[in-house]
Amino acid sequence: MAPQSISVYLNNALKPTPELVELDGERALPDVIRDMPEEVTGHFVALDPAVAHDIEAAWKRVMMLNATHVLYTFTYNPTAATFSARKR
């Protein structure tokens, strides 16, 4: 899939940090809230080292993947720059 822009919120931040990610899988995310998947995996594209450090050090990591505004809590693997996100 092509890279897409997401919003990352760290440690209860009120303002998101936009980042580019590539999601695993063949299908695009749905446009309807109830159809959003429970889990999503992927990797960050060209992640700035300072942002990568902030993500790794954060005690709370949340992302919004598209205009549905569904929140996902995510874990981050700094070695591979991958993430695994679970719907909140």
C-alpha cells in the first residue's frame, strides 16, 4: 500500500504529530467507523530520529489512521520502526 499520513498523540498531547506510515495488508482502511479493524500493523516511513526517540520514550501512544477519528493505542519497535495498534 502507498504511504499515508496519520496523526500520532504522545503522552496525552492535545496536538498531533503527523507521520507517514505504510500499513501491512492489501486492503485500504474503510471510511466507516464501525468497519475499522480491531488491530492494524505497519511501519513508519522516514521517521525523524528525534520523533522516533519521543515515541520510544512515551508512556502513552495513540494514533488516528484516517478521517474516521478512531483512536488506536500502539506499541512501537524502534529497531524495525514498526508498530502494532489496537482499537481503543
